[in-house]
Amino acid sequence: MSAGAAVFAAVFAALYAAHELGDHWIQTSAQACGKGAAGWRGRVLCARHVASLTAVKVLAVAVMAAVTGLELSPQAAVAGLAVDAVSHYWADRRSTLLALARRVGKGEFAALGDGAAAPTGTGAYALDQSWHVMWLFVAALMISAGAS
């Protein structure tokens, strides 16, 4: 495995683990239930969620780099985490991701599942999480490209 591939793998693993923690354990119930609401209340709840989630990702990447001895570019890390944060906010406003799902023929899938079990176990949740993981991949590529 090349050094670049190892850096990418380490960064992606740190981002993925942090995403799971931040998106499911750190996010408050109010944020989870209200971040998609119309108006400023929804925007603020979503921004708070993304801020705490991003903080968890920063910590995870920093700890991973310190433990492994990887030298990451601060500029690349900021750029990658910013792209991830913006994409996360965009999707978590819910109407945006649902509109995209409908546009690409996934509206019926997004509507699948038991609303009482929401958000997990629904098509919307699966689309949301797969969107986030893809952007974790992009962020890891950006961050690892700046490693020395």
C-alpha cells in the first residue's frame, strides 16, 4: 500500500467513526427532530448539529494524526472538513435531499419505511446516510491529498 493510500484510509476511518458518533450520539433530540423545519429555528438547529458534528470530526482526525504520526496539511484539513460540513448541512435540511431524491427517481424509495421508527429504518434515512458517507470519502481525499 502506498503512503498516500494509507493516509487516505486512516483519515477516512477517523471521519467515518466520528460521523457515526456525532450524527447519532452527540446530536441532540431537538436537533434531530427540528433541523429540517422551515425557517430560522430549523436552520439554527441544523447549524448547531453540524458544528458539533464537525468538532467531533476535527478531534478524531487530530487524535488519529497524533497517534499515527501522520502529518496532515492544516489547510487541506480545513478545506475537506468545510466541504463535508456544507454537504452535511445541505442534506440535513431534509427538503433539499428529498427534492434531489425525487429529481433522480428515488422519491418512492425515500418514502419507504415506518414513520414511527423514523428516522432509522426509512428510505430517507438510508439516502441521508449514504450521502454523508460519500462526502466523507470526498473530504478524506481532500485531506489526504495535502499530507506530506
